[in-house]
Amino acid sequence: MARVVCVHGIGQQHTGERELHGSWHPALSDGLIRAEARFALDASDVQCVFYGDLFRPPGRTLTFNDPPLDASDVADGFETELLLAWWHEAARTDETVLAPDARTLARTPHAVQRALNSLSRSRFFAGIALRGLVLDLRQVRAYLCDPDLRAAVQQRVADVVTDRTRIVVGHSLGSVVAYEALCAHLEWPVRALLTLGSPLGIRNLVFDRLHTGGGDKSGNWPGAVEQWTNLADEGDVVALVKDLRPLFGERVRCQMVHNGARAHDATRYLNTAEAGRAVADACEAG
């Protein structure tokens, strides 16, 4: 019966709802302190929707949890286009990343391999193995292109949201999941949506594929929520489009935050005063 429902993003297939709660609840609590909120969140006030296991093939262990993927495993179409979009954005925000049209990259014959090589050297993707990048691409494509998987993820959200829920928080791909869930359930008493490091503004790949429940018109307001806050870090490559207002309307409150070296980190978004204020505004009324 949580007041705050949180939806994680990509790359969480080897965690779980309790593990995520263990980091998200303290970060949310710190955000409320930064915002000088008049209340604190008990552990029971926060619940994390978990769907990462839907991306995890059966029979794999936690020790060797990723297959040996390489550039040849990046599929043409959606996965390649998203990878190249990440490369363009990484080059724009990180001076150590050579731009896709740089002459120094002409000696590498394959665009996908060049993109993976460049991103592996960027600050944003530091510490992420090449196979991890490929798997992240696959998860985004799977959610947006596989109707059965999409329905299963959406059911996980519906199983958690109750009459007591006042705000849904979505990070990364979870912001897409949260947005679609709210569009599909006008009856939910959710007052607010908080999106963090969101790819919702990426036209063609994400925005144009959204299911909104209202004739599938991308850009619909998310259900019955009264307030939508979107936070982005300038260096967050996943949040390619920082300002969602041109696509979703002027009602979206778009704010920039500074997360340091871990621009896309969920907890760094959650412990900001901006996130705390969004949660406080949704919960303080009841």
C-alpha cells in the first residue's frame, strides 16, 4: 500500500525489488530532506516495481550472468539506431568521445563497432562491458517491440499501484513504463509522475512507439496526474532530449540537475531537492 511506486530502468535483470528498495528509499528520503519537506517516508511508503527478471533467461547464474556478446550481436534497425544516437549524444557532452563523423574513425570499417569502441571510452559508460551495452540495447528494443513482454511489464506496475499511491517514479526505461501505465489507467488516484533520465523524448525510436491508451497518440498527458516533473542531467546520454515540453506540452515541469560522474544513476537523481519537491508535492496533500 505504498504512496510512492518506483519503476527501474535497463540493466537491472540481476537485482530484485528488495535490493532496489534498499537504495531507492534512502535516496528518496535524502531528497525530501534537501527539499525541506514536512514529512519523512517510512520504508512501507515506498515500493519498487521489479520486471528485470523478464529479461533474464532461465538457467543462468549470478556468477556468469552475461553471454559473450559483441558488435555482431547488435541488430540492424532499432538497436543500431539507438546505439548511434547514444554515440552522438556522448560525443556532444564528453570531449573524450570522438564524434561519429570524425576522420580519425574512418579506418574502422563497421559503424556499430566504432560506436561501441567510442562509448566504451566515454565517462558515461565507464565500467560497462561491451556485452552490457549490447544487452541494454536489447532490453529497450524488447520492451518497445515485443507486445507480450510489454504487457507483462505493465502488469507488474498494475499489481503494485493502489488507491494509496500518490506518485509514480520512473527511471530510464522505467519512465516509459510508468508513462504508459498512467495513460492506460485513468482510474488510478495517482497525483504525480516523476521521470528521471528519461528517453521519452527520442522521436522515431521511443516517442513514436508509445502506447497511450487514447488511440495510441504519442504525447498524450499521462492519465489523471496533476503534475509531471522530468529531471535530466546534461551529461545523461540516455536522456537524449532533456526538455519534454515540445512533445508532451507545457505542463511538464522540466528541470536540469547535476549528478557528477554518474549522470544516469537513479539514486543521484532521487536524492536531489528537485526530486524531493516533486515527491513532497504529491504526498503532502494526503
